[in-house]
Amino acid sequence: MNLAPIVLFVYNRPGHTRQTLEALSNNDLADQSKLFVFADGMKSGATETQIQAIKDTKKVIREKNWCKEVHLIEAGHNKGLADSIISGVTKIINQYGKVIVLEDDIVTSKGFLKYMNDALELYKEEDKVMHVSAFIYPTNMEKMPNTYFYNVNSCWGWGTWKKAWEKFNSDTSELLHNVSKNYDEFIFNGGQGSVFFQQLEANFIGQLKTWAVKWHSSIYLHNGLCLHPNKSLTINIGLDNSGEHCGIDNFHKPKYFAEFINVERLDPAQSERMHLHASQAIQRYFRRKRNSILQQDILYIFNFMYRKLKKIFSKQTREYQRLKKLPRYTESKTVLLGKEIKIVDSNTFLGGQKELFEKNIYRFNLNKTYAPYIIDCGANIGLSVIYFKQLFPDANILAFEPDPDIFNVLEYNIKSFGYHNVKLNKKAIWKDNTTIRFQQEGGYSGRIPKDGDVGRIIEVDTVSLKDLLINKDVDFLKLDIEGAEYEVIKSCYDILKRVKNIFIEYHSHYSERQTLHEILEILQQQGFRYHIHEAYSRKNPFVDRDKMLGMDLQLNIYGYREVNK
């Protein structure tokens, strides 16, 4: 048998690395295997202690021949775990056609290499099998054969082939879009709640940078199969707060550590039944763990303290606190998704960031194209444009922002991201092509002045929405135009059939009659179904007469069609 090369990823944990290498060297096939160790470089600003830990880790690797051949590949800078694994696996798999992957906290049993090589050899011609896992949760799988298909990849000791890895997609926005189209929570998450979908969303908004959920999503979208043993051949010793993405957790340590697992060929046609059975067993496993009050409380306390301390000292939190303390309508700069942007009002920015990148209020699906046409009316400083471009990088966007001061910031931010196919217009959306009076609020509430309004009132050019819709199908129309939505929607009543999805921010100004029922009637008559969320409302409307910027109610209206054609 042509043995698969082993790839090990290390950084700054010499003790964990030693345990991993000692266990690996005790494998029956270690003295016949090639080992490639990818050592990540130090981060900028690393302390002397951290630098020494990196040096000590490399020293452990050089101590002896842990396998037949040991090759150390040192990174010249810090790539981070995700980029290290993606680039390292790609490099070795392109050379050898298959690979076995470990990280510096995975202790293997004596039969790990035999199991991995047997599986990689047995299924090398089976295109549907894309991943071989050596870890399984410590749950009862006695009714299952020695190996079975459970289509959730484990990264705690795994292997794959070049033919499968070529289907790996690192584009989070594309993965999220495609997974969302035919999302089945139980199937995608393998009985583990919604954990993997949440990880995918967290990567999309920049809260996480991981690789495994992208590999899992790639397998899912190709209807790929993952082979698992009925007892784990690995233990993760890194669930001690020392890893990049792992806190303290003793729940997942196997009670039954298999020394050897015989691999027999399975019929892929039986994979659906196996996946369902395994998912149900793992769902019961997690339910039992949740019901264990003592364990739950201990885990909660440790994780709570870890998250709390990490949050206190994180750069992100410090920046959030800085922005919170800024006086209203103070221009500043901050970082969004790794890019420097300008803001005109910290309150507006923080609220928009939460709505868009955490709550995903503008997220929508497409059936046919990856390059939707989007009209953004009320683009403000560009958060919505940035969000749409993250979701659909090839989107064509026509954006409008009438406030000249805010428009300059919008231009700066879009240029900072280097986006193409984005056309910015310093005009207001209205029912006619004309000039109107416009009140500059300085944040997100610039509008056509109401009776009694004072302050910075200027004249701005307008564009008729109806004219924009006459000859162009629109995948998503966003109307956040501070009270002008009814007049605009009414003016293009007979042309809304060209719009597939519409978002309307409805503003009920206390001094004017409410038009919500008329807007909803127009949407319904034009073939939309609608959904409504509160954006601002009074807690006790019968007695509460409080207003926000002259409004007693603000709603998010989502209009969509049952079938997007």
C-alpha cells in the first residue's frame, strides 16, 4: 500500500505537540510514513514568553525522527490556523494525491494510521466519499458497523483525497448563500442543533475565521459522504483553553479509545440510513449532556469566565467602548471586516452594524444568479452596500444617498473596500425627477422636512424610482428613505412586478396619517407576501406618547415572492 503522508500543524504549544508526536510515533505504520510539520510564524507584538514557546515547539519536532521522514516547514509570518491548514493541506495533497491531517493537540491510538490508510485506499475510487474521520463523540454506536457514514466532518484526525479537496470552497458568502437555499437543520448539523450553520454565519460576518465549517459546507453541497469509526481513535487534549478556538471542555473525551478499527467497504446507497441513525444518537448524546446539571454548571462557569475575560481585553471590545463614548455626530474612523472606514455618527454605525452583520436583516436568496441587481435607496455611509457585496461579491448595486456630507463618506468607504459594479448617486429617490428640500440630520435620519422642522435644510436632486424599474428586473430593492416610502411606492405601483424582493423601512410620523395599510395593500396586489418586524415601537401604546425623531412607530417590512423567477 502507498501510505498517505501525514500533515501536522503546530504553533506555540510544546507540551501538547510532544504528546501528539509521541502517540503518533507509537503507531504501527509510523516508521514507514512521511511527516510534514507546518509551524506557524509568530504574531506581531509577541511577548518573550510567546516567542520562547514557538521556539520550544520547533525544538520538540527536531528532537528525533518521530516517523520515517520528518519535514519541518516554517512560516515566515503568522498565517493563523485556518490559512495554515488550507495552504498546507493543499500543498501536500497536490503532491501526493491524499493526506492524513493532525493538529498539535490530537493524540492518536496505536491503530490510527492503519485505519486512515486502509480507508483512504478502500474508498479512493469512490467519488461520493470525501472525508475520513478518526474521531467520533463518546456515544453508543454499538448498533453500527465498525465504520459508517455520518456526514459531518470531524477535524480531530482526518484524511481526504485530492479529488475531494478540489471541491473545497473558502468563499464564505457563496457557501452561506448555497447552503441557505436548501437548508435542512437536522441534516446539515447532524443532530447538533444549529451549531455548524451558526459557525458559517459567524465566519461570514467576521466574528470567526475557521476552515472546518467551510470544508463541512463544501461536502454538504456536493452530497459528499464522511466515514467515521464506531469508536474514536483520537483524543483532543487541547480542550484546556490553550487552543485558538477551544475553551475548557471535558465532555467530548472518549470513554472508549479504540486501539484498532477494521475498515470494511460500505455501500454508499445505505449512507442516508446510517447518517440518520448516527445523527439521532449524537442528538441524544448532547441532550444527556445538557441534562447533566452538575456538568452543565461547571462548563457554564468556566466558559462564562473565559468569554468574559476575553471580551474585556479584546481589541474589538475596546473599539466598541470607544465608539460608544463618542459624542453624537462626531466623524471618526474604525475598522469593519478588516478595512478602514469612516463614520459620521457612532450611534448610527453601531446600530447599523448590529442590524446588518449580526441580525442579517437584508439577507435574501437567489435561485439562478450569483450576480444580483440591487437598488439601495438610502445607502447612508455604505454598510448596506458592504453587506450586499459580502453576500454576493459579483452583485451590481445602484446606491442613492442625498446628503452631500454623508455621500462623501459613502464614497470613501466603498473605495476602501475596492468594490466593482457599484454605482453611487448623490440624489434622493422620489416619485419624480425634480429638486426637493432635504433636512440634514447628520446620522441616519435625513428626510424631506415636516412642518415645523428646523435645522440644516438644503435642496437635493431626485430620481424617479419608477424610471429605474421600467426596463430592469431588480433582485432586491431597499427603501430606507425616512418617511417618503409611501409616496414612492404609490408612484410605481404598476411596475413593482419587476422587483423580486423588497425591503421597506416604514416610518409613522406622529403628525401625519398612517399609511401602513396602503403600503401592505400595494405589496399584496403586486404579488408579494409580506413579513413585518418592529424596528421601534412604544411599550404601552395606549398611554405612551413618546416619540423618536417625530415617529411613534417604525417597522421593517419584507416583501418577497413565493417563487423567484
